[in-house]
Amino acid sequence: MDRRQFIKTAGLLPTVCLLSEYASAAKKEVADQLPRFGLITGNTGGKWLEENPRKALRTIARLGYKELEFGGSIGDMKPAELNKFLKDCGLKALAGATSMQAMHDKKQLLRDIDTCKELGQEYIVCYWPWLDGGENKTLEDWKLVAENLNRGGKICREEGLKLLYHNHDIEFRVTEGQLPFDTLVPALDPQLVNVELDLYWVRKGDQHPETCIKKYPGRFPIFHVKDMDNTAARDFAYVGEGCIDFPSIFKLNKIAGAKHFIVEHDKPADPELCIRTAAAYLSGIRF
């Protein structure tokens, strides 16, 4: 290269560097969005889903939902028919249900597992840690919960499923000077059991999902995306209309290990509007 050409090339370098930095910054601005989102059907879909499940599921798919969490079946469709229908709609059965009772009863757990396997579900979720209302439990009781879940998780893994534990706010009520969540999660073998983190219930327990995520990285493959209203009662709200700061939480998705984002509302007044509102919000969210 002659001297004149070298000077020309060298003069371009600052511009090239600036353009490269600009392109990287622009790319980052549009990169942070949810890869997909889904829906738990039972409570959130309510009567709207029950009355005409085929029509409702087609609508759910058109709104942009990709994954469903449900136990057993939807409507009157048998597993083979339901699988085909969901595939035709572009929906995937992601997670099914089990119980703490099944952690004590292997036959029951295997029945729950078989139901999930019929539908091709990847996860099976235990939604409540007790055989009763869960009042007046000690930290030792919570350690036993972890033992029961680890035992069940081993069976699930052997059968090709991943066991998740779903939290409520009871895990965040101070017990013997600490949060039961901080006794439970470290005692769960991450190879056997992880957590479906319900974002609403963490806040209802006066804690922050961001704190849980940073404290236990990689333990939360599914988020239950549930919002809280801005009243003294702190009741449920349609996703995107409440006070939970979802962008701040979603910024930590990689740290959390979060791969799936499942919309939930325990008792929507208008299930269809609830589902539409959440889809519009999550389709447009950037973080």
C-alpha cells in the first residue's frame, strides 16, 4: 500500500468504528424482547375457554400465544385429538400438573406423569407444598417439603419430565427469623426440581422477584406473569395494567434461566379481555 492510500484508509477508521458502535447500540435496542409467551388455561381462560374451547384456542393462538400450561385436558378433546388441534393452531402443551399428595404416592405421581407425556409436555408442576392449608409450619417442615419434592423430582426425571415447584406468598412469611423460600430453594436439588416463579405472589409476600433471581440464578425456567392492582388490597390485575415492573424483571431473564413466560390471572372478570390485554402488552414490551 502506498503512502497516499494508507492515509485515506487510516482516515476512514474512526468513521468505521463509530458506525460499528452505532450498529451495536441499535441492535441492542431491539434485541431485548420476549422470545415467546404462553398462557395457563384453567383459571385464566375461565368460562370463555370452557364454553367453546376450540374457538378460544384459535383466538389465543392468533393473539400470539405459543405455549399452554394445563392439567389433564381442554374441553372434550382426548389427548391425541387435542395434540393435533394444538399443533394445527401453532400452540404447544408446555406444562402439566401434579400435587404434593403425589410426592407421597408414587402410583399417583406416575399417573400424573403419564397424563403429561400423552400431551408431550416438558414440565410437571406441584402448585402447593402441603396436604393442608399450610399454617403454622416450621423451617423443619419446609426442609421436609424439599425432601419430598426431590424424591418426586427423581421419579419425574427418570420418566423424562422436569418437576417444578410453584410459589405463593406463604414462602415469604418470616418464620423463625427467615423466609421459608430461603430454606426451601437451597434444599432443592437443581438437577431434580426447580421453581416456576409466580411474580405476583413474590410481590404479595413483600419481596422482589429481582432479589430472588439474583440470589438463586438459573433456578427459574418458567415465570408466571401475573400483575397486581394498585390498591390497598393488592389484588390481581390484567397483565400490563397493574404495578409490577415487568421490564426490570425481564432484564434478568438470562440470570434467572427463564425460557417461558406464562400469563396467569386467578379470577378475571372478563377472561377474553384479560387474555387479549396481556397479549398486547407482552407483544410490545421491550426491556
